[in-house]
Amino acid sequence: MEIFQYDFMVRALVASSIVGLICPLMGMFIVFKKLSLIGDSLSHIALSGIAGATILGANPILGSLIASSISAIIIDKLRVNLKEYADLSIAIIMALGVGISGILISVSNVNFDLFSFMYGSIATVNKDDITIIIITAFMIILFIKLFFKELVYITFDEENAKFSKIPVKFINTIFMILVAASITITLRIVGVLLVSSLIAIPVATSLKVAKSFKNAIFYSVLFGEIAILSGVIASFYLDLPPGGTIVVISVVQLLIVSFFSKIINKNKVKMVFNK
């Protein structure tokens, strides 16, 4: 295939395949924690981190990771304190991110490629980015493997998890930092405006066919990988922006799966009545 003749596309496919695994994997817990829009919030904060790091001459990914990690911890603290209005924590941090990034970009003399940050620029993924993505993915997978039962318990019943002497604060803090890390590595692929879609849509699609939580994780990763890899390949051959292409394919997947799941459920109901 022509696509494998270009080093930048090989790097893009490697990065995409890892992101396609990590985002839906983290997305399962994020969605059930009712934090589906956290990607939008942290991605805007990450943009301010990128702007600040670029002004200082530092690594943009490192800057975005620091900014989004701190903000993720703040969101978790606000979520606990606000309780019934927990979604306000996401709105507050997103507004702060938009404000700070706007100020930094406008007052600096550095030229920012805003389009690539907003919608992703997968062609710019380099070897250092790949290394950071692999390390981040390893940490996320290791954390979920070590604390899977505790994470599930906290996700569905945080109050009782506290009474069961599970270190809820510690696990939540590490989880939120890793959420920030997963969003940071995703920015290169789909950009600030579309990062939430890669977290939420594969999960929504998986819930249409899954029969258990673990089953849903498997399907969400499967749908995520199909969407992101086919999106990258299609964007290369059709000369389309990869972020938007990935999101459109994800939504099409959701619509197709929803359509066929309705047909299957109707047939099951008919079979029950016929019996």
C-alpha cells in the first residue's frame, strides 16, 4: 500500500492505533462517571498549556500534560464539593482554558498553527511523540489492570466504595491525571474541538451491543480502532482532515449499530410472542 511508503503516515498509524485503544478504554469509566464532556474541558486547558510551553520554548506536549493534569485534579475536587452540580466543574475549567489560551495566543509573538491544534495534525507526529504516547498508554493499561475492580466499584458506587476502605481519593486522583494524559496524546490526532468524540462515541456504540461491562470495554475499543484507523487511511487517500473524518466514521458506526440492534431486538420480541 502506498500509505506505508511514507514515514510520517507509519508514525501516524502507530499513534492512532494506540489512541484508539486508550481513549475508549478510559472512556468507559469517564462516561459512567457522568464526565463525558471532560475531554472538551481538558483539551481547552491543554491548548493553553501548549501556548505557554511554546512561548517558553518548551515541549508543547509536556506543557499541555502539566496544564491538563492540574486541571483534571481540580475538576475532581470541584465534582466532589459541588455534588448535584458536578457538571459545573467541567464548564468552569473549560471557560478558564478558553480564557487563558486566548490571552496567551494574543499577547505572544509566536505564530500558532491554530487549525492543526483545533482539528488535529496527524502528519506532524514525530518519534518523540510516539515515545510519549507509548509510555502514557503503558501507564494507563497498567493502572487499569492493577485497580480494575476498585475502579468499577468507584465508578458505579463511590460512596459505598469509601465505606469499603477503598482508597477512593488516591485512585480518583491518579485516574484523572491519566485522563488528562490520554487527552493530551489525542490532541495530535483529532484536535481540541473533537477530542471528546473519540472518548464518548465508541462507548455509546458499544453499549448498543454489549452484555456486560467488560464486554462493553471490548466493543468500545474495537469500534474506536476501526474508526480511527479507517479515518486516518481515508484522510490520506481522499485528502481530508483526519480529525473530522474519524469523528464522522464514529458517528456512522453508531447509527449503523443502533439501526441493526433495533432490528435484532424487534425480531427477539416477535419470537417471544410467537412462542
